[in-house]
Amino acid sequence: MAAAVPSIERAAQGVTSSAVLDFLRKPKQLLIGGKWTPAKSGKTFETINPANEEVLALAAEGDKADVDEAAKAARKAFESGKWSEMGPHQRARYLFKIADLIEQHADELATLETLNNGIAISLARGMVAGAVDTFRYYGGWVTKIYGETNPSAPGFFNYTLREPVGVCGQIIPWNGPIAMLAWKIAPALACGNVSILKPAEQTPLTALRIGELILEAGIPEGVVNIITGFGETAGAAIASHPDIDKVAFTGSTEVGKLILQASAGNLKRVSLELGGKSPNVIFSDADLESAVPSSVSGFTMLSGQVCCAGTRVFVQRDFHDRFVDALTRYTSEVKVGNPLDARTTVGPLVSKDQFDRVKGYFEVGKNEGAKTTVGGNFPGGKGYFVNPTVFVDVKNDMRIAREEIFGPVASVIPFKDENDAVLQGNDTTYGLAAAVWTNDVARAHKVARALRAGTVWVNCYNNIDPISPFGGYKQSGIGRELGKHSIELYTQIKSVYVKL
């Protein structure tokens, strides 16, 4: 059945930006070889505003045939050398130009992100600013990707070159699409690679708008290609395509494992940033006035749909009741509602599927014997809204403490001492992030070292900077994004021996 033509006025209710409305009215096509084109199948799919459940736009439903075309265009662009062999100063200027254009269109992009994802507009603006920083950061790396001169026998000159990997398939999730796009595309382009990007089917709009800005920046055709569509078709085709040299994926651990299996066909390089069930450890000497609001933000930011969310809140026993009382009061004051309202902290979940998933975990927690001190319910009406929820009487072996809920839900778990905190905190298949709250400097360093997580925050939460690597231990992923470590993901090393 053909998708219905959306009513932009209903879907984008309250939006007055003519740029946003004009973009929503345009056809949403695939970017292949520098040109916008419909899917070969002619199919489209709906993208929804989760705040009012109205259709925002119809996007082209790309699949394997479209991925094949994108791979041809990307391979042609890479082999021609028009990007990979471009002088580094010129390539850097392109990345800086993309950053400038994103910054110039920041309000428009933030509004699109909020409409499509449900993210609170204040956070969307912050993520757009973060994307600008990421492109500028990697623009600076272009002129600093060095090889090495190695000690060798007198009859040889031995050196290394750090060269681009080639065609990169990049699959990003629906939570924070602008940030994830920047994390993927910016380092890939900095290193001289070409990209085939697949945004999540729930949130394709900002990727398509940034695709327009990338073309406006003058990037050579075929260097960046964007395929909208579903994971089982377009995503799977990218993961298994024989002419794609690397795949980078951010999303669930279950899908990450499928991508790793699919990549074996041509042994493509794989980097994965996957799920988490992060421990947020509160010692009894923590500063309550700082720990409570940061802990609430740690599990409610982006409506809890964050892979590094601090959803397991471990509290030292002699501090437990006092902390829970303060956490409950602060959580009850969080504003849930229209994500375009600057006062809103928590917008809707991204989709009905996600809404039903979180709703199911409320029943799971209650059946396991946990109790809610706040939340555990829904505001009602249109939109996929969930009230922030705190569970107590939780044991670390309960499902709500072990499985990634991906909603604004925290489980408070008591612990005895440092050893107990580390033991329980590490008792998970995940290892993406963690936090420690204490005024004891020695304890902070000791526990941070002992927690098996790719990022550990001390007396803060959810701080991300493109200068510092991000990624996970255990089943939270493979490789590190951001910082200089992305350069390693997107380059390969060649040794050269010259006989003198």
C-alpha cells in the first residue's frame, strides 16, 4: 500500500521556521554520486513526529539495489583520487566549510532533530554544536596524519605511510542522529575515505539535510552518499557488500553481532559502538547537591535513550535513603512535554515500538519485586511520552538491572563498600560507561581504574568531547570513536623499504 501524503502543518505544529517547513515539503530522496534520486523500487516510508504521532515526511526506501549503486559511486570517487589524493590543506578546508554550514543552519537542524526524534530542543541545540566541534576537530587532523621513519640497516630507508581504508559503510542510530553522523563522517573524510551513510529509518531527516549542506560545501560527487531505508535491507546490504572496505555501526549489541557476522564475506574492517547498562556509583561522602541532578540527567537525557545512560544507580547503604528521597524529589520535578518548548527536559520516546518496550519493563520490574518511588506511568494523550521512573528494592540480577531498557528509567541498588560497588558494577555483559561520586580523591582514582568501562566520569556524568575517545569494553563494542583513535579506525599502515 502506498504511504499517505503527510500533512506537514499537523506534523510540525508550532514550527514557524520557513526553512524547516520548506525542507519537509521537498521529496526525501537518496544521495548517490552527488545526485538526489528516488529508490530503484520506487518505495517510500513514513517518518513520524513522536510528539504527536503525525507523519512528517515520506523518505525513499533504499535497499540492496540502491546500496550497489552507492558502492559503485563511492568506489569510483575513491579510486579516482579526487578526494583521497587531494592536498591535505584543501581537504581540511572542506571539513571546516561543512562545520560552518552546520553552524549557520543550527536552529533549523535542531528543530528538525526535535521533530523527528523527540529530543528536547535545548539538547538538540547542544548536539548540533557538538557536531560542529567534531567536524572542526577532524578538519584539524587532516594535516597531521603522519607516517613514521623507522631505524633500519644502513642499506635501507624504511618508512610507513598511513593511508585511507577506502569505501566506508556507516550505519547510525536514531538517538542523536546529528552527533552520530558527525562522529562517523568527519573522521572518515579527514583520512581521505569515502562514505555510504545509512541513517536510522526512524530519523532520516537531519542526515538528508546535512547531505544538502555537504553538497553545498562542494564535496566531490560520490564522496558522501546517503541511503535511507531499513536495517534488514539497506543496513544488511552495507554490512555484507563485497565492495565496502569498512563498516562502522552504532546501535544495539544484538544488531552489532549480526553486522560482525555479515562482514566476514570480504573481511571488512568493523568498528562497533553498542549498548550499555552503566553503573553510576554514589558513595556516602558524595556531594548530594551535585550528584542528584547529574544522576537524574544521567538516566533521563534524551528520554533515557542513550547507550551510556546511568541506569544502574548504586548507592552506599548508609546514604541510600537520603539519596533516594532527594533523587525522587528531583525526578518528580523534571518537565515532560512538548520537546520544542525550551523548558522541557524530557520529550517523547522515538517510536511506538520503543514506547511499548519501556511499558513492558515497568511490568517486568514490578513482577520482580521492585517498587517505584516516582513515575512508572505515562502522561497520556498523543505522543510517546513516559514519565521518568525510579525503581528501588532492586537487586543486580533482576532483568531491569541487566537489560537495556532505553527509556528514562533508573534502578537504585545499595552497596556496602568499594569492593562491593566494583563487583556489582562490573557484573554485566556491557562496559560502555560508568561514574563515581566521592570527595575522596584516592577512592575516585581507585574505583575508576577498577570499573571495566570505556569511559568513567568522576563527580559528573555524560560529558563528551571529540578530543577524547569513546567506546566500550566487553559487549559494548569494538574500537574507539573520537579523539586520535578514530584516525586508527579510518586508516591503514603501509611499510615501505627502499634499498639504497
